[in-house]
Amino acid sequence: QLLTGVILSVNIVKGGEFVLSISDYCGYRIRIMEREMDVTISQRDDESYAAYRARVKRAYESMIGARIYYVVRRINTDRKFAVGSRRIADRIRSSIASHRKKDDMYVLTEGTEVPAMVMAVTRRSAFIDVFGVLVKININQFSPNYISAVNDYLTVGQEVTAYVTKVERDEKENRTALNVTMRNDAKELERQKE
């Protein structure tokens, strides 16, 4: 079953892995280990391991307040916590969005308006969740008008509308890439004509 919860905190456990705590579900604290968050942050060639882990921690801390989907993998009734997985939930959500509807059209096609959730925000970009796929939106994909900082307009956990600009599929019709924007230039042109 897909559940949703809000990220409340980021902590480090033995071994140095980050664990994200999600709001309580039925009296249980939900913990999601870093490897189950489905977020890929690569270490740069010139970056020390300590600097890399500090950058990973900042990325996860920027997600505090975001609502995420997860599934429960294990429950510890003695300690009243459950272990969740965003990775599995995202795989389920992504596979649903990649299937065809009854009219033989894909759920995700170019030009489709889709709901999205803001997962992290910086000055020049934001990461949004679109059907379980984490997509980076750069400042120029946010608005046709000049804006100085994305974080002046978006907050973590905010629900937004995005527009699919490109969907790539392999020979088996599986989605391999997804590009989206928050700009709707067609609507903007209509508004300027009025």
C-alpha cells in the first residue's frame, strides 16, 4: 500500500548512513534509510568524502517538510517504529504512469499537464517529484519572466503543476527519460494577447 508522510528530520545512524524520519503513521514512527530514498547524489572527482557527505546531508535536510510517498517494509512493534521505502513506492508510481490508458495513449506524453510535489529548492533550481520520478527544474524552466531566485517562489512540500516536454522510451516501451518544465508558454501567450 502506498502511504504518504512528511519528512520531519534527518539523522545519522551507525555506519554513517542517513535516516529520514517521517511523521507518525498509526502510532509508529516511520524511518527511511538513505539507500531507500531513491535519491542519487554522485561524488565529484575533486571532492573529499567528508565534503561529499556534507553535501548529501544538506540535500536531505532541504527536503524536510516535503510530503513523500513510501511503503512499509518492516515493523518493529517493540520499539514502535517501521522501516519504509520511497524507492519501492516510486517504482510503483512510475510504472503506473508509464502504462497505457484504455485509448492506447500513455499517461505521460509530451504536453501533458501533471501534478508534482516540490522536494528540494535552491536559489537556481528545484527538484520535483513527478509520479515517482525526481526531476530537476532549472530557473529558466520555471517562468517565462525573469526571476532572480527559485526559492522566492517555491517551498518544499508545495504542490505544483508541471508540463511534460519529453518522454523517451526504449524498444520495450519502458520510460527511460522524462523532462518537464513548469512553464506553460501556450497559456502565457494567450494571457499576453488579452
